[in-house]
Amino acid sequence: MAQVQATKFKNPVVNWIDSRLPIFTMLDHEYNHYPMPRNVNYLWAFGAIAGIMLMIMIATGLFLAMQYSSHTSLAFDSVERIMRDVNYGWLIRYVHANGASMFFIAVYIHMFRALYYGSYKAPREILWILGVIIFLVMMGTAFMGYVLPWGQMSFWGATVITNLFSAFPIVGDPIVTLLWGGFSVDNPTLNRFFALHFLLPFVLLGLVILHTAALHVCGSNNPLGIDAKGPQDTVPFNPYVTVKDGFAVVIFLIVYAAFVFFMPNYMGHPDNYIPANPLVTPAHIVPEWYFLPFYAMLRAIPDKLGGVLAMFGSIALLAFLPWLDRSKVRSCKFRPVYRQFFWILAIDALILGYAGSQPAEGSWLLIARVGTFYYFFHFLVLLPVLGKLERTRPLPNSISESVLKGGGGIAAGAHAKPMEKA
Amino acid sequence: MRALKTAILSAALALGIAGAAQASEGVHIPKQNWPHAGIFGTIDKAAAQRGFQIYKEVCSACHSMRLVPIRTLAGIGFTEDELKGIAAGYEMTAGPNDAGEMFKRPGLPADRFPSPFPNDQAARASNNGALPPDLSLMAKARVGGEDYIYAFLTGFEEPPADVHLMDGMNYNKVFPGHQVGMPNILQPDGVTYADGTKATVEQEAHDVATFLTFVAEPHLDARKQMGVKVILFLLVLAGLMYATKRKLWSTLH
């Protein structure tokens, strides 16, 4: 980061620490004065919401880990003990289990927002790639967390997903052996998944810090997709965006609480309340809802390796988005043609998700195949071609000119900033 | 926008067709009216107590409920003395004692409900090869939950002419595959309710399903009561946040 001028604080202790370790200056700079484009809408709150979800997951997960036993003969019963006998254990577990779903909802909205407003384009490529890595690590963490209660879907989900790696030539089988710690999904698998499920959220936390650091170098994008040109285009993060994000967080928490308290098992599968049994295969093995579009792509390809490559490729592809999209214009607001294809992609993702929840046969298999083809077609063909052919609408000169009728005033805090400097 | 509309329409059409095909295969499980349903719903304690009576007199001959401590029943209105009495009705194996021997003692409220069979193999051997599932989580472990339990218990009937039942199996209209080892166990007046309620099969199924909902989710009432408070608090907080946001941002325009 660029050299930051130290902030002078009223509290002498804070000043003493800050002159030796400038964490307060850093926080003041990054969270008080950080200039946010004044026209950001509520979709920009989902970054903050996702961050809060990560905190909730780490906090509840820590207390669950204190009561959980990662042995195949104890895991299921220890989870039930949490549900029945641990004080407010049911609350902590339902907050954690539904929290995973809410975390994914927040992250998916966050990602589609970035897609719609072109937030991945220069100069935010590394910010975006860090986001894709966060998404991947999150998926791994969620998958391993779902295995821990050691119910039927835990066991069979783990069996299906770990077996995928065996599709890779040469390295496949050693990877599967490493994941299993034996010859099948069994106690060593559960143990290492627990260890990794505890570790990965902290890896995520580190990645989120990098993600935020990269964001604060080039600043937040905005619905117009044009750069902020000065203080007339921005507001200081605190208090303007803290209170706006705060409101969005509370609304999000209301939806979250509705699930936790009134339909806590709605997003789970009933089979996971049956203890794992390696001798009884469930009629349909389905992953958690947030994996369904990728699961549909996996099953759409009639070849195991091909399916695995399609599934991983669909995520890896996202990392190349800044270079696949050739258009200089960021926001869909000024891209009339791409905007329609954006919505078709969103619908495609929903259809793939539904197809993933159905048995892979008949018309659903066909729909999944068309959906998979379209997903790759969108990113590999439509995006590059549209960037060249599309006639975009003229961009406004500046954010303030576009959003304020009379040019508008400058936010109070924006002026205060230079005066506070020593 | 036309391309978009066409896409949505065709997608909806495809979903509709496939959805209809799916529905024709599955068994419809009718929804019942449960006093514990909804935001303010609480467990019907009288029904759950009657359900416990059926569990004790009928179900527990074959089905275990191994995750549930007897003291849990305090949640459906049994007093401490009643719980001690219920627990004392079971004989538990404890030990080893100082001589290194296992011994029998009367149950305590802290004990879990004893299982009717020592292991799954013994359960299968006594039940024509079928394994009676544990009931601790039954209301959460089946699609449809308590509605499924009700539909299953009232779903025994004579097999259609084209269905050939395997030896020792019974026909149930909602069980996957329709052939089930469990017999039609609920009979009119099969139990004599302590509270004088008429024991029809529907009443018995309703009471058992209520009881199993309670044992699968003993904190259901506390959860919903807390939920109402949490959501009310969040609604007020959201109102305050929104007012603050409006006031603050109004200075910008």
C-alpha cells in the first residue's frame, strides 16, 4: 500500500502505540475515510454481509468444536447431544448450519453483482481472482463441514465427491488415498475433514484480508462503472456506508433468523438425520443446494473425467473473466445487449441448480446438458465476441453529475480529512 | 428484452413439464393441521403425552429411541415424580460393580430410553429380517416429517390386485416401494387413553406423530418463542438503522 500519513489521535496511549505500530492509522484510513462512490446501491452491502457471515461461522463453529467428537462411532451422537443437552446447543448448531447457506447466498449475490457491474475489470483483476479463490476454499470448507455430522448424506456425499478425484490420470488415485486416509471413506477421513474444516476458515479470513486490501488500493466499483474523480464523487466510508451497510446487515439477519428459528431444517436433507451406513445407499445422493449447479454440470457430461473437468473448469473459468470480457465498459447499464445475456446466465444457473437436485435421467439430464453448454458458451464465446461487437451507450462524465441534480455538495467528512492530519 | 422473455418462458415451460413428470412418480403426502406448526405453534402436550403412551405400549416393542433421555419428557408436562415413576418402570443394566459384575437397577430420569433389542442383528432376527428404525429423529429424518409419519401409520391397506407381496410383508400406500415389514399396528381402541380421548386410528397416528415431533426437536417451543423475540428486536433495529441512514444521507443531496 502507498505511504499513509499518520493520523493524530486524542488518546495519548493510542498515539504512543500508533507511532510504533500504525494499526490505528491504518484502520482510520481504511475504514473511516475510505472513499466510497456515493452512488453505490444496496448490492454493495453483500461484501460486508459475507464478512459478517464468516465471523458468525467462526464463532459458532468454535463452540460446536468444543462439544463435537470426530470419531465415526461418536460423531452423530455428539451432534445430537449438542442439539438436546448442551445449553443453547440447538441454537448454535442451527445458526451454524443455516449460516453456511446464508453465507453462500451472500457470496452468490456478491459475485453476480460483480458480474453485472463489471467489477472484475482492470484495475480490479487481482481483487476478483482472490474472490474466486475465496469461493473455492469456501466450497471445500462447506463440503467438509457437511460431512461432520456423519449422517447418510454426509457419508455418501463424501464418497461421491472424494471419488471424483480418481478421474484424474496418474495423480487421481494418490489424491483419493490422501483424502480418505485409507481404502474408503471412514474414520481417518472424518478426522482429517474435521481438522481441515477447523483450519480452512482461518485461511479464508486471511484471503478476505487480502481481498479487502486489494479493494482498498483501487477503490470500490459503482453502478455506473466509471472511476470516482474526486471528493465530489465519493463519501467517506464512516459514517455513510457503515450505517447503510448496517441497515442491510440487519435486514439480512431477519431472513437468516427466520430460517434458524422457524424452518431450521428447510435447507438441509432429511437423510442426514439418519446415521451414516456404508451398507445402505440413499435413493438419490444430492449435495447441499449451493453446490447443485456444479453438481448438474458434473453429471451432464457422460464421461467421468470430462464431468470433473467441466465442474472444476466452470469455477476456474471465472478467474480468467477479466481477460475474456473484452469490453472497455464495466457496467451493464451501458451494455444493452450484454445485460440481456447476463440475465440469461443467471436463469441458466438457476435451471442448472434445479436440474442438479433431480435424478440425472430423462428430460432433466438433457436440460442439464444444454445448461452446461450454455454456461461455457456464455463465458468462452459470447463475452469475448460481445466485447468487440456491442455498441455501448455513452458513459456519463462523472458520478456526481449523473446522480445529483444540481451537482450536489461534498460530504462533511470528505473535507475534514486533510484537517485532521498532523 | 424479447430474447430474455422467450428464455424465461421456455425455461418455465421446461421446468413445468419435468416437474409434472416427477410428481407422477412420487407419493403425495397430505399435510395435516398441527398445533405445533407455524410461527407461534407449540407442541400439543396432551397429544404428545397420549403419543408417549402409544410409544410405550405399542411402538417400543420393536423400535428404539436411543438418543432420548427419559427426563426429556418434562417438556411435555410430566412432573419430576411422574418422570421418576416412568423411569423406574424400565430395568437398566449398569456396572461393573466392585465385584466386576454387571447388575440390573431401576431406571432413572437421566437414563436414555432402553432399546428393545441388544443390537441390529437381534432386531432383524426377531422381525423377519427387517430392521425397525430408531425413532429419536424420525420426525426429521423423512421427507414430509410428521405428515409422513401420520400418512404412513394410516396408510396400510389391502394391496392392489397387480401387486404381489413378498412373504411377511405388508402393503402401505406411502412407504417407498409400498412393501414394508412393519404390520398395521394401530387399531381402533388399541390403547385405552388415560385422559379418556377416543382412540381412533387417526387419533393414535396424530398423537404418535406429535410425540415423535417433540422427541426429535425437544426445544421446538423454546426455539420459536426466542425466534419471535429475535425478529421483533431486529425489526425495531432495522427501523432505527433506516431512519438514521435516511437522515444522514439527506445531507448529501
